[in-house]
Amino acid sequence: MSNLVSTEWLAAHLGDVRLVDASWYMPAEKRQPAQEFEAGHIPGAVFFDIDTIADHSLDLPHMLPSAGEFSAAAGKLGIGDGESVVVYDGSGIFSAPRVWWTLRAMGHKDVKVLDGGFPKWKREGRAIETGPAKPNTKSFTATFKPQIVRDFDAVMGIVKDKSARMVDARSASRFNGEEKEPRAGLRSGHMPGAANVHFRSLIAADGTLKPRGQLCAAFEQAGVDTSKPIVTTCGSGLTAAILMLALDEIGAADVALYDGSWTEWGGRPEAPVVTG
């Protein structure tokens, strides 16, 4: 079953789902997603702040919070146990998969991503609502699902024993160490043995996820065997979720995401880094 829903489907089911705007942008874009949400969003949506609903005890961006913290935050957004959730973002498909993965990591099974996101919705002239969301608090019970999450120690083990394939969503120039990382203090390059599938290679010109055949080809060309265990990674754990979404769409059965990603790995002196 697909993790995606179309704008046509959503328009016909707006009253049946909890809609979540998960817009987030790179700091260099200097955009304010919370303000943009109030200026216009899909009717009935609530705003999920990726940087706020996170573990603030770590000096790493938007890391998964504890199950208890997430339960409280999700409940305040009006997300209840067992509800159908549809996540979208203001780029098409960019940050929504991160919240899709977060909800799944917290045990919520019924969650989809809006294919093409808010840009496609607006292009089609569909209804838009303004102002802040005013959801009624509901009960959300998070149950952490460690099978789809990897931490630093687990990835160190993978790099040593090759028990899974690391697949990096960053650009080729960052992966190869030809371009400096946008975050200061990080080394350039990639994990030994990692493959590179730039997340943008999975997105069509209209902001939707590419068809299954093209997704399969992208991973095949990178030398990734999707029948074997895979761990996705990126700069900060956000676009790695796009890879995870795509892999799930093509039937890869054993996929997890490295939450700390390069912000953690590139900043840890004991972590091996290669270039080229």
C-alpha cells in the first residue's frame, strides 16, 4: 500500500483525516514556516514545528523527542490514537517525510504524505484557509519503534561490519567532499561504504515523487541492493526520510534512518570519513 495520497484524494477526504503542515526550510532560505502557515494552509491543517517537537537535550538539530514528549506534543496538535494522518509541506516533498517517519517511529501506523504538497494544492486552485490552527487536544500514545531508527553507535557498527548499506541523500559534491558542509565545524565527505542517492533525483519536476520504476532505477544506479538492510542518512536526518519514503514505496523491507546523520557523524572525531 502506498504512503502517498493525491491532492484529488485529499480534497474528497478533508473531513476524514488529521492534516499536518510539516513545512521546514534550510536556514539560508530565511523563510518562516509558522508565519507562512497562518498566511495560508490547507483547511483543517495544524502546524508541526520540526525544530520545537524535538529532543533539546542534544546539541543536534530536530532529533527525535522521547515518547512521552511526543505524546504530549502530538495530542496538543489534535492528533489522536488511531487517526488517519496526512502530512504535507510547502516545498512539494521535502520536510513532510521527516514527520511521516517521526510518526511511524512513534508507533502511529496510519500516516500518509501528500504527493506534491501545498504547491500542487495551490496550483490546482483548491481551498486555502488562513489564521492559526485551534485544534482540540486529544490523547496520543507514542510507542517507540526502534526498528526504523539508528543512532551513532549502531552506524559505527554498520560501517565496521557492513551489516547494512548506508545510503546518503546529500548532493554528490557534499558526499564526495568537494563542497563544504553548510553547518560550521563539520568535516566533508561520507561514511566508508556509503552509497549516494541525492534526494532531488527522486522528485519529479512538479514536486511529486517519481514513479516506482524511476525510483528503482535511481537506487540501482547507485549500486544499492534494496533487498538487503539499508540505513538512510543526510545532513541532519531530514532528507534521509525522503529516501526512506521512496524505498518504502518500492518495497524495500528493512530500512531505518540515522537520526543524527552528518551533523553528528561529521562532528565526531572518532567517526571515519572518506572523500571522492
